[in-house]
Amino acid sequence: MIYVMPDRKIKNAKDTDPRDGNNNNKSKSANETPDYSVYKFGAKVGITPDLDCLGTYSQPWGVHTNPGNNWAGVNQNIETKVKSEDWGLTCSYKFNVGEKGDFRIIGGVSYQEVSGFKERQVHPGFPGRFDGTGRLDLEGNGVGWRIGAAGNRTARQPDLQLRS
């Protein structure tokens, strides 16, 4: 696990397009990015002397900004959050190629999910009915694969000679 404390602050913000509500009367600064954690996990199992597999879980990328709705840039961002999760399985099979060492064939699959949203002011709003906030949600998933090869060369042992 990685814990990140970005401590990112916005200063001197200005609403440059007041058509969706003049926000220059709101705060010129905001704390934009909250602290967050990133998780990764992997476990390798030797199934046979020649076959190894690795199972993994990770959160390979994402973003979270949350300056709120009381700052001059509210028509650009109230909150944005995107997260991803990836589950993978990779296996390798080892071939002995004699004095030259070992050769491995590597292959695997990966399944990834992505989700998130963005909220921002899209209209000045109507008090008591609509606050002017718009929200875009996203969600998707997919399957991928990987293939490769690797080798290691066996170091040649020097000939030993005994002297008396």
C-alpha cells in the first residue's frame, strides 16, 4: 500500500467565463486534492518445478480532486474522481536448453474495471429547485493479455586444477 498526501492548494482562482454564473464573489483559493491510498498485491506459486504463476491485484491509475463548490473555479470542477482496479494472472513455463541455461515462455490475462465521475457548475441554478450542478458518470471494463519470453544463461564453471 502507498499512502499519498499531495497537499495541493489552488490560489488566486478567477472565474473567466461568468456565463454559467459569476463566481468571482466566491473564495479565490481551495484545497484541491485529498489524501489517498494505492493498493497493490501479488502472490507467486510454483505449481511444478517448471511452471510458475503469479496472481495480482492493483489500482494502476486514478485521480481525485475535490475543491468543493465554494470557490471561483466551480464552473470547471467541484469534484472529479476516477479509479481503476486490475486483476491479473501470469504464468511462465521453463524449458531447459542444456548448457546454455533456461528459456521461459510467459503468458497471462488481465481484467480491469474503471469508474468515476466529474461534477461542476453548468448553470447558475434556480434557488430551491436546481443548484446548477452537472454530473458526468463513467464506467467501463475490459480484458487484456500479455505474452513474452525470457532466458537466463548458465554460467560456465571454470576447470579446477589441483597442484601439489
